[in-house]
Amino acid sequence: MKNKNQKTGISRRNFIKGFGGGIVGTAAVTSSFAKGVGSQAGPHGSTVHGPGKVKISMQVNGKNHSLEVEPRTSLLDAMRDQLGYTGTKRVCNRGECGACTVIMNGKTVLSCSIFAMDADGAKIETVEGLAKDEKLHPLQEAFVKHDALQCGFCTSGFLMSSVALLRKNPSPSRDEIRHGVSGTLCRCGTYPNIFAAVDDAAKTMKRGG
Ligand code: FES
Ligand code: FES
């Protein structure tokens, strides 16, 4: 018998693959390499961007994108609203909950708290890039197996911080897992299941799964 989510076409398995629903200022002074329309020389070799849009490019999950953003646009908003990567969630939108965690140039970042302009030329990894050829990443499989999500708003953040953790430390202890994902909060309180899932996935990946 189909459950409620399956009837609407949104299965737990699809959700975890990234199938989700879904700084302020008029100008910015940076030393970044963003170019644009709205950029001009500023003091001391800096560049003033805005208030017009600035052309940037970035690679997301191996795919190149060019876009124009206002200088105040966060990486999160650019990815979700302009590029359609809605698997990364906007929850607190002020750097406190970790739900918007993505991997940028190999390191985890809170995408709500950095300018899209500062991701110009960057390589970004999001939850949508984890499954390959319809096969879930071992961490995604383990989250399903251990029932490590309820509402799911924190899930992509936990998955991306866990991916980064296991790249650095393929055999983490339970304390190292807790510490490794500690920047992400789960209001539904699924922490024991999340820690068990990461532990299980680490073992599967070590076996080559
Ligand atoms: S949405 Fe970015 S830290 Fe909460
Ligand atoms: S599953 Fe709801 S916030 Fe974590």
C-alpha cells in the first residue's frame, strides 16, 4: 500500500536526493574577481560592485553556470532562486542553523552567509550531486535506513557536513561524528539516528560500498 508521500509523488527516497518543495546593502566593496556591468575601481586597488548586477560564474555539481546577481545576493539565494538547486534549504538565513551547508572548493560553507559574488569561479557541491546514476550516496542510504529525518529541513545540511567529515576522517568515532556535524541543528531532535547513520555509512564506504 502506498503511503501519503508516495501518492503525491514525493517519496522519502526522492526527498533525500534533493527533491525538496523548494547581507544587506546596495553596493559592496571587495577584492574579489567578480566582474560586471555594475563594477568600478574603488580606493586602494579595491573594486566597488553595484548597485547594478554583476556577472559571475560557478560550477555546481560539475555543471558550469553563468549568472548575474545583485551584490547583496547570497550564494544560497543565487543557487535556489536563479539556478534551481532547491535541495539546499533556507531556514534561519543568518548563519545559525547549518541547514544551508554546501561544500565550496572542498570546504563546508554556510551558503546563506556568503555573497554569491564571492563564489565567482568556485566549485560548489550540493545535495543534488550526491546520488549517481539514480543510486543514492551511502550516506543517503544510511539516512533512509536509520530514519534520520523527520521534517527534512536540516537533512541536506547534515548530509553535506557528513560528506566533508568522512572525506577528512573515514573512520570517525561517535564523538568525532558529533563534533563533525555540530554546526548543523535539527529541531526535530533526530540526532541519535543521524549519528548512527553517519557511523553506518562510514563503515559501508570503508568496505567499498
Ligand atoms: S539557513 Fe544558513 S545557517 Fe541557517
Ligand atoms: S528533521 Fe526536522 S529539523 Fe531535522
